[in-house]
Amino acid sequence: MIIDVHCHVWPDHIAPRVLASRPASLDPVFDGTVAGLLKTMDAAGVQRAAGLGIANAARTVHRTNEFIGSIDRDRLIPFGTVHPDLPVEENLRSLADNGIRGVKLHPLFQELSLADPRVIDIAHGLAEAGVVVITHAGAGGDAAANERGAPRNVMVLHRAVPGLRLIACHYGGYHRLDEAEAEVLGSPVVLETSWPPRLADLEPDRLRAIIRRHGADRMVFGSDWPMADPGAEIATIRSLGLDAAEEGAILGGTLERLLSGPATAASASR
């Protein structure tokens, strides 16, 4: 089974506005709607995908989680949102009320630092509730955003809450891959494979080395839909010459284990 852990979705009336504000270097290639995602999944041979919701402000957390909690769960896995401007208990209640067991953090759009004590407090609550967390990691467009999502701050969060099932997007450091290799590779943090707009922009030898050093059992496939094409990203992973076990783990096996296992699953081997 192929599972895409990194797909942003918005209500039909909101998606065009959100995508119109994206950086020119990341022009969307799909429409950002749930129907659009399901159509893309069919074309790419993706059986399941995580639908991610992000509240840029505390006031939109509850309605974002209501929307994400309403998506088709036969094929989509709802990943909701939290915000450090809300109390921990209110964040957790919003997730529980909507039956959500995954969360997306975004240091760029939410203007939160992964090292913020408030974020760490929320992470403790998420870990205790068995919620899986996926976070943007790496560059964010300006110096402040770059700092908030820096690879070293991924590790601050992990070390503060070692029981958190934590997935770091973009190999732990979008456009900061040297730092991610130094800071995050070889750690228990699970790494996600997207590199928009094209994973093929990275050198195949470097990708193979990263996968072999970190371990395919701690790597998950993500496309960053609608900014990238899952079909093309899957083809790039398959072109790397990985063995069947490695490829199977990345394209779905690792995430299945992470979503179903205990809170310590990501660190059990280290």
C-alpha cells in the first residue's frame, strides 16, 4: 500500500485564496481540494493519504479541525492542527472532539518555533494522547522562519519529548540539507521524503546515502500535494534502486507502523 503523508487540503471555497498566496517558486500543480486530492491519488496509484489542516491563528483551530475531521476516512487520514496561543487542554479537546489522531505543525505559516516551551508543552500532551506529529522543517522564506524550523530545533523538540511520534518533512531540513544531515540523520526522528517542487532536483546518490544512513524503517513518503505531483515523486523514489524492503517501508510500511504502534515506535530501535 502506498500512503502519502503530506497532502494539504482546504474547503473548496478557501483553497483558491490560499494557493494564490503561495510563493512563486512553489506554484501549485493541483487545486488543494479534497476531491482534487482523491483524483490525484487515483492517477498516482496512492491508496491512502494524510489530509493536513493548518490553523495560522488560534481563532481558526476549531473550525480547521472540524473540517479536517469531516474528510473521507476510507482513504484519507485526518491530520489536524494546534496552536501555541491556545491552552494545551483546549488544543487536545479540539482534536479529540473531531476524532483526529495526527497533527501538522508549520513554523512558517503558524509563526511557531519548534523550540518554543509552549509548543513543547503541547507536544507532551500529544505524546500522551498517542497523536502523531508531522512538522515542516528547514527553510521558511525569511531569517526568522528559518530559525523557527531549523533542523537543530527539530532535535530540541525530539529531545524534550522523546516519546512523541515525530515526522520531520523534507529530510529534516528544506533547503538546509547539510544541517539536517549533521543534526537529524541517524536520530529516532522519522524523516519524510518531499522536496517541492520536485524530489528529482536532489542528487540520487545523496538520496540513497541519506536513506541508507537513516534507515528506511524511519522514512515515510510525502509529496507536499498540491505543490508537487505524487506520481512523479513515487517514480523518483522507485528510480533510486532501493531493495524491495526499503522501497516498501518508505512508500507505506513505516507510516502504517507509526500510525498503529505505541508512542515509542519511532525510537524503539535506537
